[in-house]
Amino acid sequence: MKEWLKETKNFRESKITEIQYEEWKYSFPKYSTLNHDKLPREQWLHKKSQKD
């Protein structure tokens, strides 16, 4: 549950886009910070910086 609250906060603070937030919800736990493999999340976050 904490993971969901954290991502909601990230969205509200514009740290992630609405599209990323929706993608995160539908793909959970693929982009979770709790995963041992951090590469999927890093790649996912990198998408936002490419669009800015």
C-alpha cells in the first residue's frame, strides 16, 4: 500500500506524468521500487525525461 501512496504523491507533485502513472498502475509491480531489478523502473522514468 505504501508503494501506491508514494506513486500517487509522485504524480501529484509532477515527478511522473499522468500517462506514466496510469502505466504504473496497470503494470504493477513491474515498475515498483521494491523490485530487485531496478532497470525496468529506470527505463520507465527515463521516458519522462525524454518527453520534457
